[in-house]
Amino acid sequence: MSATPLLELRGIDKSFGPVQVLRDVALTVHPGEVTALVGDNGAGKSTLVKCISGIHPIDAGEFLFNGEPVHIGSPRDAATLGIEVVYQDLALCDNLDIVQNMFLGREKRSGIVLDEPTMEQLAAETLAGLSIRTVTSLRQHVSSLSGGQRQTVAIAKAVLWNSKLVILDEPTAALGVAQTAQVLELVRRLADNGLAVVLISHNMNDVFAVSDRIAALYLGQMVAQVKTTDITHAQVVELITAGRSGGLGLATDPGSNGDGPQPADSISGGVR
Amino acid sequence: MTTTAVRKDGPAAVTPPPTVGGHARTYLSRVRGGDVGALPAVLGLIVLCTVFAIMRPSSFLSAGNFANLFTQGAAVTLIAMGLVFVLLLGEIDLSAGFASGVCAAVLANVVTVLGYPWWVAVLAAIATGVVIGTTLGMLVAKIGIPSFVVTLAGFLAFQGVVLLLVKEGTNISVRDEVLVAIANRNLAPTVGWALTAVAVVGYAAVQLLRHRTRVARGLITDPIAVVALRIGGLAVILGTAVYVLNLERSRNVLISSLKGVPIVVPVIAVLLVIGTFVLQRTSYGRHIYAVGGNREAARRAGIEVDRIRISVFMICSSMAAIGGIVAASRANSVDPNTGGSNVLLYAVGAAVIGGTSLFGGKGRVLDAVLGGAVVAVIENGMGLMGYSAGVKYVVTGVVLLLAASVDALSRRRAAATGTR
């Protein structure tokens, strides 16, 4: 789509002690697009996200943000760049209201006093900008919201800070059908508003419903990053389970991996 | 305005229109949904006062007894106010009672044994509280020992420290004029009225200013009638209390005159205002609620959780120090039992009866004052009815259990109605 990707990762390595979790991972994320990050459990998706958001330091490799090399050493660095993560378990406080949650840790103040009117206005504007209509009062406690509404608040919280890149970790995992549709619509709207979105998901239907590109991780390696329109459902499943599919993915030599392609093939056959 | 636009898009039925009726309905539905707040404490206070007033009309309803309630309940209330901060995180401080004893013993030693002026002794006592709180907080937050165990150890150890400080069982008298005045002297009636006026005008100014800002910005706000009602309510309550306290309560006016607001009352009021301001209007207070509600979410929001945890123990022990100073002042002395026996349990009871949750994340400093009033009324009224200490303990225990079950049940109710 656009010439410079918003975020480009090159050759990212990450080990926890003797276990190499990410090896030579490359990823490009474009503004205005939803990039789906897929992979089986333990493929390294969460680790990759934590590296991008500054929670884990990387061992090797580089980050390019808007074409400029940057160093992300802490969550604060990531936030300064405009990277926001919406976690799987939401990270909202039940006993606080929507406005309080959206500004948690970054409250607007005048002097030492909290500036509630300004926060409430900004929160209302952000929700309106995302065409969120499911919330009746900004002053209701998060405990009274449904799962979908909570996810909406969590996403709106991420958008509030003029963020450029929003990473969503399994945003629909715990939601019902209608609520999933609602959240996916919101995800699409974020990208349409010009943000870069990375969506981690296990659900192929979700991935194909909203994403522009799909990046597949297999045992810590980025095996493919392709346009969603250029790939089929079955191919993605093969990439996730076997690391390759036809011309895509790893070369036939599986390298140093213990898991041979043989059993993986049979799994992908089963899925189909 | 965008704000109103968002609201109008929602289902109209749920959006409360800014009317008095609507406000009352929202409040009722909140209560039905399990968010009872201070309602049980207020109702309990009314019931208890009515019962005691009927049983002992002459003694319970006298102006002298009304003044007694404040001085009797002051120390426990002050400790409970500090405990609210710890309870908000879902932690507990069992050592607060004897911490107040230690601080009182330090006060007595500095002022009586070493002969320093009263303010040095007060500073020393509060500094002792800060040190105790920091130590407890560090052990809980940095080492990771459950607060129950740390403060239980503190409970035992501080009991011993008090004994050591008062030299094995003797008591140290506190004769300093200023210190004795805190719990035993009254404000001049005119000063009482002046402070009341300041409080009401200040509250009105804050409320009206907030109302105006919100209206000007087009935000949903409480109807002006409700705001006026709140201000009027405060004026009536404070006015009545000060009027009664300003009545002559000396048995023989010729010998001495005894009237006016006890000095501890403005002390508690000022600390109540400060505590409420910190919790409701500063980001530090917001962070306390956040850590109490969901510690992981608070951490991810960039809040320094450990620092918050240590700081609430510091606040709790410092408030306990102030409670200890008041207790020493009331008794004119410090003995090995200062801050001991039922003080801690009454303080925890006061906070919980007032509506502070033992599960964390919910509570206000005002809860401690309301709950402290309930505890003081039980203690006082049952004493007047001639019940033994045994009965008083049992009744207070039952009331505490009742309050804790209201807390647990309303929490369950809120969970059931919350996730619709």
C-alpha cells in the first residue's frame, strides 16, 4: 500500500536462557492496514508483541519506525512512539469507571487536582470518533459492562493517545458472535482511520474477515507474510501447523527443528 | 457537542435525565445493584440512636453525652481512617492498634521523660508511625510476605515495644497543656460557629464550581436541586451538631463552664477532608483504587504498584500515630494497654461497618468516620444501659459480622448484576 511501512522489524532474535524463542524474525506493518499475526501456541506471537511493546529487550535485530531506526527499551519508549497494546485479559479495573480506566496511569491534571471534565470530554470524543454507541454513560463502572463493551473500552483506551500502531492480543477470544462482529468492525475502523493495526488471533474467520496481510510465525520463525487476498484458508492453516505451504514458508529442509514436517502435514490434512 | 451526541446515541431509557427524580432513581438502582455505599452505616446509626434514646432518654440524649461520643470514638476513628487506605488495596494492617500505642509511648517519653516541647513529641510520634509503616510496607511489597502475617508479627512485636517503652508496666503521664487539650478541651462557641461557616461555604463553593464547569462544558451533571440539597444537608447536620455541642453541659455552671465543640472534632474533620481530597481528586488516590481493583492492570498502565503499596502502610501507621496521640491525650497518660485490647478490632470494624470493602478497591475515608460513630454509639449506649464489657464485645462483634456480610453479599450482588 504505502511506500514506507510504519514499523519494520529486521532479524529479531530473542532467547530466554537456552531457549531461542524468536529467530531472525522480520515483520512489516503498514498504516491503514490490519496485519494479522498468526501462529500456533508457543510460536512466539506473544513474545514478539512484548518485544515490540518494550516489555522484553531483544537480543539482536533492529526496529525501524517510519523508516528511522529506533530503540525500544521500555513500555514507555513504545508509548512515546505511539505503540499501544490491548492485552488479552483486558487490563481494565472493574472498580473504576470508563473515563478513569481510559486515562489510568496518564491522568490529566491541573496542578495536583485531577481534571475530570477534560478527561471526560476527551474520552467522549474518542468514543464518538470510533462511532462507539454501545456505552450509555461514561461514568458507569467497567464491572457493569459486557465483554464486548469492555473490549471496546480497552481499544478506545489504546486509541486515545494519538497512537499510530495498535496491537490487539486475541481481542475476540472470549466474546460471543454478535460481540465479536462488533469488535472486528471496530478493528477495521481503526485501520480505516489510518492507524496500523496488528491483530493476533487464532480464529481464521476473524483473520480473513478483517486483515489486509497475514504474517505467520512457526516455531519462532516468520515463515510468510502475504496479502490476505493472495492466500487461502487452508494455506494459512498449513503455515501455522507445518511452517510451509506449497511455495510459501520454510524451505523443504526443516533446518535445526526437531519437529519434522511429516507429522505436521498429516495435521494440516486433518484440519482440512 | 460530541459528549451529548454520544449520550443521545445510546438507548434513551438508560440515560438519566438531569432531574431530581431521575437522580433518585439512579441512586435506587445503584443500591439495588449491590452498591450500597454508606447506607447500612447511616441506617444502623439511626436505629441505634433511636433505640438508646428510647431506653435511656435522659442520659443518652444529653449534650454532655453527645460530646462524649466524639472524644470516646476519636482514636478508633482516626486509626480506621488510615486503615481505609490499606483496605482499599485488599490488604490488612493488624498492627495499627499497637502501632498507635508505640507512637503514644514515644510521645509520652519525649514530652514527659525527656522534657521536650509538645510539638517535638508530636513530630516524633508521627515520624515513628512513618518508620513503622515504611517497614511494614517494604516487607509486604518488596519481600512479598502477606500483609496479614507481617502485621500480625507487628501486632505481637509492637505490644512488646510498648511494654519496653513504658518500662515494664508503669505508666507515663502526659501533662503538657496542649496535648491534654486535644481530647479534653473545647473550642469557644464562636470559634465553633466560625469553623462551621467555613466548612459549609467551602463545600458549597467546591460543589457549585464543579457544577458550573460541567454545565459549561456540556457534560452530564447532577441537577442543581440535588447539589443544593447536599449543601443544605451538610449545613443542617453541622449546624445541629455545633448547636448541641455549644450548649452548657457543666453540672454546676458556677464552678466551671463546659461547652463548645471538642478540639478533636475539627482535627478529624480536617484529616477527613485531606484524606477525601487525596483519594478522590489526585492521581495518587486514583492509583490506589486501580491497584486495589486490578493490580496487573495498574502495573500495565505504568503505575508503580510497589510504591503505592508501601505508601498506604505509611499512611495507615501515621494515622495510627495520630490516633495514639489522641488516646494519650484523652487518658492523660500512656500505659502498656494503650492501643491494645479492642482498639484495632474496633478500627477495622469501623472501616468495614462504614462500607469499606475487605476485598479492596472500594471505600472512602468518610466510611471510617461513619463506622467509627456506629462503634462509639454502641460502646457508649450499652455502657449507659449498664451492660457488662462482655456484652459490649459480643454486640460489637455481631455488628462487625453483619457489616462484613453486607459487604460480601453486596459484592456478590454487584457481580451478578454487573455482567449482564
